[in-house]
Amino acid sequence: LCWAKLFSIFLKKKGINMICPYCKLEMKKGYIYNGRDDLRWTPEDIQPSLFINFNKNNEIILSKSKYIFRNKILTYRCSKCKILIICENSVV
């Protein structure tokens, strides 16, 4: 489990969802869905591959593509700060 998920479990026991690390307001739980393409994070200084689903060594795969079904990744969103916290290990 990632720290975000563990922290979420702790907060839920207290009756609170995820807290934004910037403004300290409650964040809304949601999901990012992927379809036919891998969902990946790429460092700013690296050009992503020109080929779909051909990942470079320095890219982090958040969700592998499924051609019939789609994956979802647990996220928490702050509506004030407009940021997302993504839990990499929470692909459903």
C-alpha cells in the first residue's frame, strides 16, 4: 500500500477523507481511467516514446493498458488547489 492509501485508511477511521498537503482542506476521492494506452508518468526533461505503449526505462507505468477492460487509479483531488494525489499501487 502507498502512503496515501494508508493515510486515507487512518483518516477514514476518524471520519475524514484525504487532507490536501497545501491548503489542509478535505480532498475528494476519485479515479483516473485509462483505455487502450498505458498511463505513465514521464520526467519533465525526457521526451516520451513516439510509439504507443512503448515505454522508456525512466518512465513510470501507472496503469498498463487492457484492450477490452479499463483500469482505474485511485486519486484524491483538492478543488481549491486543483491538485491530484495519485496512489501508484492502487490500480483497480
